[in-house]
Amino acid sequence: MPQPVLRTGRLLLVPLADRHLDLEVELDSDPEVLRFLYGRARSRAEVTESHAARMALGRRVDGLGHWMAFGTRNGRRGSAAPEREEDGDFVGLMMLPPAHGPDQPDDPTVCDLGYRLVRRCWRQGLASEACRTLLRHAFDTIGQRRVIAQTMAANAGSRGVMEAIGMRHVRTYHQQWEDPLPGTELGEVEYEITREMWLARE
């Protein structure tokens, strides 16, 4: 099953493609957007490398991957999602790839949830709105068993999204970093929502 185009009330979610590279560069050019990831803006070369990795990761499990989110020109509540990406404003990158990384299970029924929004779209409920649609896609369409999300413990905004969409805190853990970001001493957190949890909420 190919990655589908998804819609929410205010957002159009389009599968990530090579034509979106410039938007990824724009997103990662704001150090505040990357405060809890890299602590700095990223170069075009770094973003290009990440784009290739995302495209490859998205091919591992049918239907999973990354989406670019587009919203209405004014981006306000009550505004309908644009019909086409060229009719909307870029909102951010939504992530639902297979679980990956040294501390994550190699299990095709488990996927990662992530989100990265341009700063002008913060605090409007757009991340939660998009994530609920991604969870519905993961459980109802693909049949995933579990969805996990990770962030720095200090990232209150991201943790708020995880809790708002019904995820529960699973663990706090600590990693070693050569150049730790402010707040690293508080550790990293992992949240989850299982298929059973999702069905109970629905």
C-alpha cells in the first residue's frame, strides 16, 4: 500500500517527495525549531542527507513514512484544509516511520511518531490534529500494534502533544552525548499508545 494523502480539518498531509527538499531546508533553518534536537540550524547538506534517509526509511513498511503538512493561508481554527499543497502554506513535517534507532525495537508492527512545525504554526493545535490522523492511519489502515514517540524530558511542548493525543509515558532514560544540549541532564522520555488503547479511546 503506497503512502496516502491524508486530511484533517485544517491540514493536507502529502507524502514526502524530493520536490519538498527546499521546504525541509526552510524548516531546519530555524534554530528554535531544532532546539531540542540539534540546538542549532542545519546546513542544506545535512538536510539533504536526512531527506534521503527519510525516503529510504519510508520504504521499509508499506504505508508508513513522512508527510509534509500544508494549511490554509491564514491557518486559523475553522478554516478548511487546502485542496492542493500549492494552495496552502507550509506547516511542517509529520513523521510516522517504522521504529528505528539503537534503543528501539526492530518490529514492523511498531512505528515512531514525530512532528516538526514552522514556528509561526506553534500553539494552534495543529501538531495534535495531524498526529490524531496519523494514529488513525497507523492503527485502522496499516494495523500497527504500537506507536511510540521520544523527546527530551525538558521539551514540554512536545510532551504536551503526546499527552493530548492519548499517549502515556513509558520511561525516562539517559544517554551520553559528546556535546549535550541544555536540559539533557533531565534525560529523554518515551511515550506510547497501543492498538488496544487506541480502540478504547475510539
